[in-house]
Amino acid sequence: MKTNDLEERVIDFTVFIIDIVEHIKKTYAGNYYGNQLIRSSGGASLNFGEAQGIITNKDFIFKVGLAVKELKESRNSLKIINYINEGDEIKRALLLKEVEELVAIASKMIINKK
């Protein structure tokens, strides 16, 4: 997979997150985890985007590492939202699968740069 394809995939993940969060009930828990999910998925997208313009391997590894951290945080929030049955069930399942794949791909990119 080309890096640019992965960048688009991370952006699509963030947009899909925003869509599912819009359909979560406006309760304290729904607002809290929905907001957290938007922040962490957006952070992953922005950090991965920044990594595309970096010249040194060390800086690239750092930025992609931050993206992986944010993706893992997104995964945890998604699991919580899944456990409390908020949002569309099919979309939640797709997002959980996608976040696992994104973490694996980005982690492999870090290993390959070392």
C-alpha cells in the first residue's frame, strides 16, 4: 500500500468517526466518548499527515508513532461505544475492523523505518 493511500484511509476513518458520533445519544457518556473519539481520530489523521512531509526517519517514526497512539485511543473509545450499544451496529463493527488494520499498517511502517 502506498503511503498516500494510507493517508486517505486515515482521513476516511476520521470522517466515518464523525458520522457515527453524530448519531450517538446526547447523554453525558455519549458526549464524553463521542468527543474523545473525534479528538483521537482527528489527532491520528493530523499526525499522519504531518509525517508525510518529514525528511528524517527519526521524525517520521515519532509522528507516525503519535498517530498509532491516537488510533489505539480511538480503538478504546470505539470499544466502549460498542459495549454501550451507541451508534449504528454495522458502522461500529466496520470502524473497529478498520482501526485494527490502521494500527497494524502504521506500526509496520515504523518497524520498516527503524
